[in-house]
Amino acid sequence: MAASALSLTAACSSGGGGGGDTGTKGGSAAPTKAPVPNYGLGTAADSKGPAPAVPGAVKGGTVNDLNQAGDDYLDPAQQYVSDQLSISVLYARTLTGYKIDPTSGKTVLVGDLATDTGKMSDGGKTWTYTLKDGIKFQDGSAITSKDIKYSIERLFADFETQGPQYIQSWLYGPDYRKLYKGPYSGQEIPDTILATPDDKTIVFHFKTPHADAPYAMAMPVTAPVPKAKDDKGAYNNHPVSSGPYEIASYKPGKSLVFKRNPNWDPATDPIRNAYPDTWNFQLGIEQPSLSQRLQAGAGSDKYALDLSGVADPSVMQSLVTDPKYKSRSINQYQPYVETLDINTKRITDPKVRQAIAYAFPMSQVQQAFGGAAQGDLGTTLLSPTIAGWKKFDPFGKLDKPTGDVEKAKELLKEAGQPHPKLVFAYANTPRWQNISLTIANALQKAGFQVVRKAIDPTSYYTVVGKVNNQYDIYRTGWGADWPNASTVVPPTMDGRNLQDGTNNYSFLNDPHINSEIDRIKAETDLKQQTADWEKLSEYSLQTDTAQVPFLYDKYFNIYGEGLGGVTYNSVTGVINANTVYVKK
């Protein structure tokens, strides 16, 4: 998944739930059931516009977004991280998208540019999409299937390096760049791989079955690009709109302003309400000034929010405890799970790994991450934002969240290793200097000898992702790209993916998991696949214990009291811009 707004270190790796210790009180247990969103596939009827009205909403006005990071990529082909995903919905429509009920928060996948979520054939290898009538670019020209195909072909260009790679690899295999060089070579993808039999139809022929293809089609990479307006890398500064807003002005690093796109037809769009006349993004605002401005809500900041960023640690105490902020705050799960990964090439005995799990001080680490508002205690390898999520706590962590030292000692004794040595790698930041010491102290009470090793945070994932790294334990995190564990289990647990740069940071190589990954991927029943991924993740945690989950990251921030309809997209972990309106 796109990295959390807190850290853009690695595509799917989590930045980690917030800042330093804010002093917020109390631990927060894992949820007992999944949140309201059920992430099912909507019907063709669900895919028809207009979007459901937000109670009390009015049209007009300007929403101000205070943005710390700025926007590296406006080209939909390059968008993968949370802040980019939060903005792209304003101007980039995709084949499918998430329809979020403004009252209940229920989330279903529906056809956006397409009439439905796709029709599967050939055992899940072929997916056919039909485009809606009346969909247009900002200049009024019709969007056709050839525009979608061209946007997919652009993904193969050598400068398109930042976006997800699912569709490309599904069409051509893992070495897709060697097999097709993109449209600038003068070649098109042949119809046997990606066909457009008419202006309304596009057919994907994947090499293997992909029951969750409808979710991949919701990523910005399927947003249409008109070939005549494509100027390669420069397209990043002026993408052509297919959504309700178009770019009015853009000063990189300073400001980004959207105005209405007069050729967007709400009757075709089941997802976007587009109530404001203008969106004004103020870029490069440093913390804690950004959070302090939202807190004060003075002047135009009364109509301000931060779509993707969480509150600064310095203001968390007052935001959480002062009741006046409650009516304008959002506190929801992000798709990330924080884990302590155990290098299974070095720590080979599962009992030793389970001893680490029992001894891990969850509640103390939660407080150091910013308290319950920025992360709930996590005991599963899947986030509560995953379809089919179930409570699972095989090591009784919620009963003893500070750690079970005696159980850990017992397991080490059974393993014949009462005092094993652990080399603990951590990112050399003030927060992780403190957290790593907390973890090390807890493990030492259980009998471990812990040696802490600091790593430059800019190269952290590169270092721990090396197969021959000399570390035993280290923190990582992972978020699903869509609410199906197909984007969690295979990348983080497949033992055939063991080379430098792997996302299987624990280097787990369990033949049962490897074979189950292949079997489950081939399933065409999405509900069955969802259940099987859940079961396999539980097996991995309980049997192999290659990762110790400890926190479900949460989004926490406030917004200006002049805004209404502020809902949340738990798939991408950001505020849902589609329902926001300016109060009169």
C-alpha cells in the first residue's frame, strides 16, 4: 500500500502511527469485530450516479487543505502514497472506485468509469469492462476504451517508476519492462493481452487468475490519459481531468488549486459529490504550525483540513482531551499493521520466536507511538480494514499487554536457550532510540541478551531487506493496497521471494505457506479467497511466528468547524474528499 503520510520510505511499508509520546492515557485493545465498512463488490445499480447526497450539504465555497509534504506526483500513473491518493479522486476517475456511505461509512467497490466492477471469464484470467455513456475529459472530448488502454501502456515507460505494478505484471509477468517498452516505442500492447474491441469495451487478459482484479482497477493507474495531451514526464504538471475538478494553477511546493470541470457529469459518477467550487492546497507547511492552525481555526482556516496527514504530537494531548475538538475530529484505522519482524534465517526455533512475542511490551510501545488515538493494540497480521478481518490473539497479548515474562522464560527453557542473544536493528531517530530501549528492556527481563544497532533511517528498509543482514529483530510495517489480504500475505510471507529488496523481511520460507499462496491465488470466488487468506495469516502468526504484530495504525486529526460531510476512506487511510462541503 501506499506508505502512510508519516513516512514515504517504501511503497507498502507503514510509517508508523504518529509521533512521539504525547502523554495520552490508557491502552486500547484490538477491536472485537471489523469496523462498519464491509468492502464488498457493488452491483451495476450501485455503480450508477449520482453519488448519494450528504445530509445537510450545500454547494459552493472553498476548501483549504494544509499540506506538509507537497505533491511529488500528479500524474495518476505515478501515484501510490497516501497524500497523492487523497488528491487524485478530485480529478482522476478510474475504472472502479470506492463508494462510501456518508452516514454509516459502509464502503463498497463499484464501477466508476465502468458500468460495474468487471466481468470475469477464463477462470479469472480475463476481465472485461464496459465504459459508461457520457464520460468526458475536461475539454469535452469523450473518454474511450483506447484512452484507458493508453494509460495502461504508459505504465511501462522507463520514467513511470513510482506507481503500483500489479496490472503490468499480471499482463506480462514479473519481467514486464523487458517484454514491452511502452507506447513511445511506437508499439501497442497486442489485443491478445489488452484489447479494445470497440470504444466502450476494454478486455484484460492476465497470465494467471486474479479474482481481486476489480480492486486493482480502482488505483489511479487506470485513470484515462488522452494520447494527444501526453508529453511524457512533463504530464505530471498538468494531468487532464476526467473528474469533477481540473487544475486551475499549480506552483510545485507552494500551492495547488482546483476549479470545477464543467464537462464532468454527476449523473455518471456514483462516488463524488463535488460540493465545493474550489479546492486550495497550501503546500510545504511545516509542523507543528500546520496542526496549530487547524486547532485555532482562524480566518480561512475555519474551512481547512489535512486530507492525509495526522496531528502533530505536540498538540495531541489537547486535541484528545479537550471536548471542544470532538465534533470536528476523525479517528479511524489506517490499513497498516506495525510488526516486529524476526529474522528466521538466524532465529530458527519457533519457540524462541514465540518467546519474543510473549515478552513484547505492547502497551508501553503504544504509548511511545502516541497513545490510543494513533494506534490500537494489534494482535493480527491483517489490519481491521481488511475484508473478513477477525479477532485473533494466539499469545494472549490483550490479557497481558505489558508482556508475559514468565511464559517467555518457560519457552526459552523448553528450547534449551535460556539466554539467547538478539541483535536489534532500529532506525536512528529520537523516537526509535526510546522505543527500542523499551523493547530491549522487556526482552532482557525474559532472559534475552539484546544488542541494539542503530541504522540510518533513510536506508533502513534497504538494509533490513538484505537477505544476509546481520540482525535478528527489527520493526517493519505493512498496509494492504486494497481490502483483500492478497496484497499482504504473498508479498510478506512467500518464501520464494528471498532476494535483496524482498518485502518478506523475516525471510520466512514455509512450504505450506508457499503452496497455499499458489492455491488461494487461483481461487475465483473472492469471498472464499478472503477467508482463506485470513486463515493462512493466522497459521503463519501462530505456527511460524516470524512477525510479532503490535499496533494497528490510526488516522487522527481535526478539521475546521466550517466544514461538513467529512468522512473517511479506510482503504487508503485518508479523509474522503468526495463528501466534504463548506457550511453556509
